[in-house]
Amino acid sequence: MSLINNPSGGALTTGRDGDVVHADSDLHGAVGRHLARHDYRYTAGRRRLVDTMADAGKPVTLPDIISASPDLSPSSVYRNLDVLERSGVVDRITTRGDHAFFEFAEPLLSHHHHLICIDCGIVKDFCLDDEVEKRVDRGLLEAAGEAGFTPLRHNVDLHGYCPDCK
Amino acid sequence: MSLINNPSGGALTTGRDGDVVHADSDLHGAVGRHLARHDYRYTAGRRRLVDTMADAGKPVTLPDIISASPDLSPSSVYRNLDVLERSGVVDRITTRGDHAFFEFAEPLLSHHHHLICIDCGIVKDFCLDDEVEKRVDRGLLEAAGEAGFTPLRHNVDLHGYCPDCK
DNA sequence: ACTATATTGAGAGTGAGTCTCATAAACAAT
DNA sequence: ATTGTTTATGAGACTCACTCTCAATATAGT
């Protein structure tokens, strides 16, 4: 298992609760706790999936996962990505490309956003500075309240062309 | 044809170019200009589609369009939504729901963002104030430059539960 | 009107993701 | 350890949003 994806380039060191995963700390422990909270088992196949995603260090699609770990069964991977998403371990990123992307959710991964290529759909992570984040948060909470929405998280995505599709 | 969707509640009155559509001005003229710029024809079917979307006044899915205008052919509507998207008339919003949502693109519609229900996928528009927008823009341009991305537009989406799915 | 080009519509086709179900693994309690 | 109970697995069938095909039709230019 390698380092978890971290767009800011430094080690993951902060967070508001005890489940933030530090560069060399116990990812599996944190994932297991999330799963247990939702009455799911942390099986060997799910560990393999988590390891594969951690090794990738960036948002991945199903083909990415299968080509990195060909012994995993596609139907089980889809089912387990769903379980991990329900447990708050993984976020699904839906783009115009053929496949959805998956990456570790906060607070397993520090807060960040996405550059999305509108041609090939590839996703790359980046961070905004704290000042901007706070202002966005305040604006979003206000808007959500007015519309009767219960806010869970925000996405700030930039759509454009990646270096390859330019 | 009714008013175009406008999350801020007031009339659409500003914009950086001449194609911004005011509440009572010529939507079809602006759409026709966009299509012509891309060597597409503004046919009767495309007008019907544009009218249907304008009448809805909010992001719509293909079933929304067909149930509002049952004489439109689904395959043509899909094809024409694609043409309108390529021409910059329409934006596609991909969510976890079964269907993609479509709405008028900027600058036909004033700048705004989306509340997206993570359960049913429904999309609602809202605005952020100008100060926040400017800061977000600056942060995104910087991030895009570092990653070699060519920025086109940004999306600030809030994901949560809509009043019905709460 | 005539020609060249773009669009239409009905239905066939595609493919990412989901569902089924028989088998296997994980947990609990004795 | 053994048994019983619940949950997970995997192969493949299946769904269905969306795209493609192609003959018929509408549009624009001359």
C-alpha cells in the first residue's frame, strides 16, 4: 500500500476527527470502522479494492481497478464500490466519459476539488486556499437553506481541456 | 414561450456580450446565431426543443422534454441536445440519477450553480454573490494553469438531500 | 424549380452498471 | 473446532440510457 492521493503535495496531517488517515497510518483501520458503523464486513476483496485505490493515488475508473488487480471480479468491485460509498469511504465522480471515477472520500482524504476534461472525462485533484473555501461554504449553506436542501458536501469543479485533449 | 429560468428571481439584464437573453427579448434569435456560428440549421424541431426547455424554466431530463412535447422524437431530441451543447446553447448536467439534465448555457442564462440531490438526482439552480465568484474564479485559474488544463467554465455544486428525499 | 447538403424518425445496436442465484466465506455461540 | 446463521462472492444474464444507421424529408443556395 502506498501513500494516499494528496493534491497539496505534503503529508496528510490534519483533520477534524480521528479518522483522517495520515501518510503512514492505518488506512484499513479507518475503512474498517466506517464499514462496521454500517454493519458491513471488511472482507479480503474489499481490502484488495482499497489497496488498489490507495496505490493508484488518484481518481480511478472500474477499468483502472481491474487492470491493476485483474483477479478482482468486476461485479464484486461495482458492488463493493457501492458499499464503500454508502459507508462514506469512497466518493463517486460522474463525468461525461464512459466510466464513473472513484476516490477516497473526506475525511479519509483531505478536502480538495476536481479538474475535469470535457473531452476524455479524466479527473485531476486540486486544492483551493482556506479563505476561498470558507467563503464558498458560507454561500452554499445559505443557498441550501433557502431551497430546503440538506447539505452534505460541495464540489468545486473546473471543466476544460486536459493537456492531452487540448 | 415563457420566461427563462432565473435563480436570482429578477429579470435577466446583464452580460458581457450581446447574446444575453433578457426576459422578454429574442431567445430564438440568440440560439439561431449560436447555431449558425457552428454551421447548424435552426429547424422547426430545434425551435420546439428550445421552447420546451424555456417553458420548463429549470434543468430538464429527456423524459421531461418528451412528456411536455410528446410529438418530439426522442432520438432527434438527443441528437439536437448534442448539437445545442456543441453550439454553446445548452449545458449537460450529469448526476447519479438515470438521466442527464439539460439547461441553457451561459451567456443565455446568467451565471449560477446547482444543488444536486444525491438520492434522486434532481437539480436546482442557485447563485453565489459576486465577491465569492471572483475569488473562486481566481483560485481556479491558478489551479488550472499549474495542471496544464485549459479552463472553460466552473461548476460549484452542492450535494445533499432535497426536501422530498430528506 | 433544381441540386446539394443537413435533418429527421424509427428502430437496431452498444455498453456501463445492476441483478440473480448458487456457492463460499465470515461471524457468533456453544 | 463444529454447527448454524448471516453476509459476500462471481459468472453471467439483464436493463435501459443513449447512440448509431439509413432511407425519407426538409432546408439553403443558385
